[in-house]
Amino acid sequence: METKILKVDSPSSPLLEDAAAVIRSGGLVVFPTETVYGLGADALSSQAAKKIYAAKGRPSDNPLIIHISSPDEAEAYTYTSDTYYKIAKLFMPGPITVVMTAKDTVPLETRGGLPTVAVRCPENPIANKLIALSGRPIAAPSANLSGSPSPTNVKHVIDDMMGRVDMIIDGGSSDFGLESTIVKIENDGSLVLLRPGKITREDLLAASFDVKLASAVTEGLREGETAISPGMKYKHYAPRATFVLLDGEKEKIFDFLGDKTGQNTAFFVYDEDETYFSRLLGVTLYRLGPRLDEESQAKRLFALLREADECGHSVIYAPLPRTEGIGLALYNRMIRAAAHTIIKL
Ligand code: AMP
Ligand code: MG
């Protein structure tokens, strides 16, 4: 299929009308959001949803998030509640997705056969305008091939999606760089945090929500356990290289890496430690960001995994992040990318 690439700098660009027409006719449009790039199609069309799964190579039981342009549009697709509107008032539009019981208006293909549906109202003005112009919700997973790191700029999208989609909107680099926070609203109004993101567990607790962390956020699924969020059970975000997390002080990490030189090894280093580790000749360093600036690390992580892969490293090591604040989102993506390989030093 021929893929058109449109450079869009502002939500008032007339090119967004062309993109909305592609969505209305059942086609696939990749668009920027504040989290990562999304692979969008008409959420109310089962045929369009099937095209998304095919383009990504995604298993069809891994449901899609439906994107709306204003929080009250959720009424048409889900059974909302006071808890939903409290979340909406505080955090929407923004990088949070809410899972609620679905109405029959949402095809089973879009929700991966589940009785629930995930809804998000993006803040990125290009995304928001595209949804409004389309006149329907847009189902959109991350615009990467299933299993690989999510795309945070248009080069990543082109690498994965050229020839697989009708249109790609180039809207620059993603602001945050990791996917949205996902919460499920339980019948009693409490929340289960299914995927951590920019809106943190601490943000939700500070707003007095009753929040439980799904165990699969920090651990693998246990033998025989059913995933509450189907995406939890699949390999995710993984580079082609072996990715390994190191849990220990920088001196211990230095000694450990000292044995790995000359083995085509990469290390994701905190910016302030670069000079310290540069004595390790034979290990390629990639700057992850300042140690305490997890927003910078979030913005760089997926791009670095792709870059290190392009350089053909056989093993990539990275420090294990903490699990507080935005650190939890990094931790969750990194343990999956590493298939839970953590070396305690
Ligand atoms: P992605 O589209 O790549 O950002 O992934 C979407 C994530 O949302 C996947 O991990 C899905 O499992 C999760 N998700 C979507 N819909 C639901 C739902 N109805 N219930 C639970 N998780 C969901
Ligand atoms: Mg994804």
C-alpha cells in the first residue's frame, strides 16, 4: 500500500481534513500524541479494527484504546460514573486511559472481545483535532510493530509502518515518550492501576482515589494467572539485542561491565556518570538522562532502545529505575523490554 506522509505543525492545518477523511473511509492514519505515536482507525468499525491488528502484527485479543476529543463523548461508548468524571476533571485531556464497562456501540473487535473498553482523551492538539474532525472515536494502539519499542518520532514510525498504513502525520517528537497511564474503575469506585505513566500512582492518591497496583505492573504474570489487561501477557518494547537491568551502586556496575568489554556491549548511563563510565573502553555509552530527571529518561528510553539496536549491539545494560513517581513507568517498560532479566549486584 502507498503511505502518504503529511507534515503538520498546527491543529488548524487543512491537511488534517484529508487525514479525517481517511479515518471516515475505514483507512489507517498514524498520528502524534503527547505519549507516543498512535496507529488510528475508526473505533466503531470492526473492519477498521481488524486492519490495525494486521498492520501491527498484534494478537486480536489485545484490545485497543479508543480516543475521544472530549471526556463526555465516553457516554456513547461506556457506562460512566462519578469516578470517571472526577478523573476527567483532574486529568483530561491528558495521558490517562480509563477502562469501564462497554456499551454495545463498540465492536467486539475494537475491545479484543472484552466486556470493557479503554477510553482516552489526548491532549496533543493535532490528535484532538483529528478525532473531532473525524466525527467518531479513533481506536489507536502504539504505532510500532507488535513487541518492538513504541515510536516517539516519525522516523521510528516510518521504520515500522511504511507501506502498512494509508497515512502518517509527522507532528514532531512525542512530549512524554511512554504510553498513557491505564486505570480500571471497579464497581465500588476504586481504581486498579494497570499501566503506570506520566500520571502517577502518587498523583491519583493525592487526589484521594483508592488505588491498587496490579501485580503485573512490577512482576511477570504468575503461572496460570489471567491478565486483567491482556497486553500484560505479551512480550513488549523489546529491542533485538538482549536487554539486561543492573540493580546496584555505580561502582558495582562499573566492575560488572569491566568484564563485558569487547563483547559489543552497550550501557544506558545517567548523564552525570558518563565521565566515570567512559574509562570502560569497549562499552558504548548512551545517555539516558540525569539520574533524578525521570521525565528526560522517559522521553529517551524507546528511542535509545531503537538506536542501540541499529548499532548492532548484542547486549544492552541499563540501571534498574526506582519505583516511585514516573520511575514506576520506566521500571514497568524496562522490566518488560528485558523480559524480567535483572542482575542484583
Ligand atoms: P497500546 O495500544 O499499545 O498502548 O496498548 C493498549 C493497552 O491497553 C494494552 O496493554 C491493552 O491490554 C490495554 N487495554 C485496552 N483495552 C483494555 C480493556 N478493556 N481492559 C484492560 N486493558 C485494556
Ligand atoms: Mg503498544
